[in-house]
Amino acid sequence: SAAEGKRVIRHAGEIAGVDPDADGQWIITGSTDPRYGRTGRMGIRELQPGSVAVTKRDGPNEMPLVQIVDP
């Protein structure tokens, strides 16, 4: 729900020292398109110790972009 999402973001902001209510603006959206808003398990893939990969897509028809992060 929107309320639960705000609660989670507020908690993360508190840890990071940011107040989302004071430093930003809430925009709550939704979609009836089955290609958007799908639930699923997300995670970070560890390629080797200390190196992880994160993917994102610019849209539902785009191929995943992989970013490899070496700490």
C-alpha cells in the first residue's frame, strides 16, 4: 500500500539522515497495464566475493542493463 511504502522510505531516510517529508514530494502512481507494477523477488547477484551485479530496465520492452559494482 502507499502508506506502507511511505513508512519504509521514511525509515530508510531516517537511517540516511534525510527527511522525505521535508526534502521531497510524495508522488503515488499505479498502473493497470500488466507489464508494469509486477511483483517479484529482486536482489543483488554476487559474481565473485566483493563484486556484485545490479540490473535495471528503462522500460518493459528494453533489455536489462547490467551494472557491475566493485567496492
